[in-house]
Amino acid sequence: MKNNFTLRKNLKGIFLLAFFSLAFFSCENHRFDSDKRQIISKDEIENKLGRVRFFDVTGFNEDTVNVENASYFKKQIRYTLDISFVDSNNILLKKKGIVMFTPDGQTIINSKITDQ
């Protein structure tokens, strides 16, 4: 009788551990989406620069922007990257790259490089 009770207790513990493990690891991780957008933004700005000798992201910012005159997306996700690079004349330049994403963060709307 005692072994049967212990077996039920152990099975109940294993079931609860499996249930909570499954629930914990199946949750959606939004941190990964943000990291993925940051990498996409860096690649987009680096591709806009063309062939540069040295490229580095020195600052990074993510925010949501309300765009009044946008016909499709009112709230857009903006990634602002402070970048430095060496151009073909061996001059170190510091610029700002701005990449706009759709509200779901899956698609780039536009990107541009501006002076700081």
C-alpha cells in the first residue's frame, strides 16, 4: 500500500514538472524579436553604405513612433543606430542610420543615413 502511494506521488510530481516545463519553454520570447530587428537594422544600414573598410555601431535606440501622415501604418518601430565607418578616402565618418519597421516588426518600411 505504501509503495502504491509513493508511486502516485512521484507520478504526480513528474506530471506537474513536465506540465510547467512545457508551459515555460513554449512561451513566446519577444527579446529574440528585438535582437533580430537590431541585426536586420545593422545589415540594412551597412548595405546602404556600400563597400566601406571599417563599420561599427556605437549606439543603438529602439522606439515606437506615431506617424500622422502615414497612409498604411500609424505606429511604426524606429531603430536609430549611431555608426562610424572609414570611407574610400580613409576618412573616419560618424553618421546616424534610421530604419523604420512595420508595427509587427517583421518588415522594413524605409531606411536612411543622416548626419549626426
